[in-house]
Amino acid sequence: MNFQVRKQKILEKLEQDAIIDVKELAILLETSDITVRRDLTILAEQGLLLRTHGGAMKVSLSQMPVSFAQKSAINAEQKDEICRIAVNKIREGDVVFLDCGSTVFRMCPFIRNMKIKVVTNSLPIINELIGSEVSLNFAGGEIDFERQAAHGKIAVEHFQRYRADKAFVGIDGISLKNGLSASSEKEAEITMALAQNAREVFFLCDAGKLEKDRYLPFAPINFVQNLITDSLASEELLEKYKMAGMNVLRSESK
């Protein structure tokens, strides 16, 4: 059975069930789990579905635009490695800041059943966690439709009203020479607001963003308390980050 036939059957099954499982699809398609995961990743990057832990769901269920679904699907396995480590740092009763990054968004399936309070500026996170055990607090302000998030002065002031036990923040780039960098000023100011009002801050960064500099450098390397990355990250490089003073958490999955 070639990819185009598998694609049609996957989308038909998704239309029927809305949420599908890798193992169930492997039986239906008479192929391996690895092939199904690869197919789902391709379809997610095309914006036809949203990858979840162990399967996929209809994009319409996520109530987010195709562009965000596509971004969330890029490097999905690495992002999920990072999220599993991140979620292990959360305890029942915690107040947690979550930013609007696509990696942070993928924490949602792992925390749905936790009795915690989440403060976020992300519309997809709010939509994903409505009806779960999580208590939600949305930081309002001007909506950035591309990133599906609130930004600006009001959003920043909202985060500054609260104190979180932990903050989980995505970053566009990090390097030993230039520290943290962002793609825009509004992203940088939200990151700083979350980091300055949480007792412990975790920066979530897949291996592809390490030693990369983006448009706007906004904090030195020693600003990072904890860095969570995936198994593709170079051990040699991570040792240098540790020597710079940060606690590095790296997935061992391959």
C-alpha cells in the first residue's frame, strides 16, 4: 500500500473518529508503527491533522489555524521528548506560566488531568485545556493572529500581577556568545515577564535552535536557569552550557 492510499485511509478514519491512534492505524493499514508515525508527521506538516501523543486529531478540534498546526507538527517527536521532561517538573497545585510557543503547546496532552492553574497568553492552549482538570487564566491584550496569542502592554502587565511556581518558555535561539534571542520584540517582552515572575523557569529548546541567533538578542546566557532539550543535542555543546551555569535536562530517547 503506497503513501497516497494510506493518506486517504488515514484522513477517512480521522473524519470518522476525530482522534486516531498509531497502533490502531497500523492494524488498519497493515503496516508498522514507524510508517504510521512518519505518515502522520507528513500530513501534520501539510496542515491536514494535528499530531498528538500516540496519534493524531482533526485540526478543527484544536480550534487553531492551519499555520499553527503546521508549526506544532515540525520536529514533533523531539518536542514531545522535551515536554515529557517538562511535565515531570510540575506538581499538583502548582501555578504554571505557559507561553505561546509551539513546543510549550505540546505539553497540553500531558497536563490535562493535573489539578494545576495555568496562566497563558496562548489561545490554542486555552482551547486545548478547556474542559480538563486544569484551572485556566488567560492573559488578555492585543491578539497576534499569526501566533494565536495575546501580546503587548496589557498582556505583560497581566503576567506581572501573578507569581508562578514554574514558567515554561520556548525560545527561538540560544547561543553561548549572544545568549537568548527572539524573532520579535513582543515575544521577548512576554518571555521576560514570565521569567521574572516565576520561582523557577524552564526554557524549552529543540536541538535545532541551539547556537542559533535570531533577530533580537534580549538576555545573556546566564539568564537561563534550566534548559530542556532533546536527544539530538550535542553532548559536547551541552557540557559547555553546563559550564556557563545552567542546569541542562536532555532526553535520552533516540
